[in-house]
Amino acid sequence: MPTTVYEIQGYALVLDKVIFVTRVFEANNGEGFQFNIRLEGDTRIAVKCATRADATMERELLIKALKS
């Protein structure tokens, strides 16, 4: 079975290794907005974007890729 890979902010994610995706929230120290991706092996990636709209769009595209 081919592995599906999704690229996001310089990371290549193997979609069948994604366990959990958080909601979008405001990052610390005024760094914009972020959501976290948890992968197998307890690896976490924090995806940060300048605006809530950008973060929401990136998260929604990831969720759509996970569902397909």
C-alpha cells in the first residue's frame, strides 16, 4: 500500500503516523496562532501561522488529507 505524505511548513508528514491534531489556538509571546500535530512515537509538531485564518486553513487541509 502506498504511503501518503503531506507537506506542511517544511515538514513531510506520513499521514498514517498522525495520531492527533489539536484545535487552533493563540501561540505564546504573540507568535501568531498554532495547532499541534501528534505523531506515533510521541513526536509533536507545532505549526505556527501569522493569522488565525491561515492556521485554520492549514489545519483543515491536513484534516481533509487525513480523511482521504
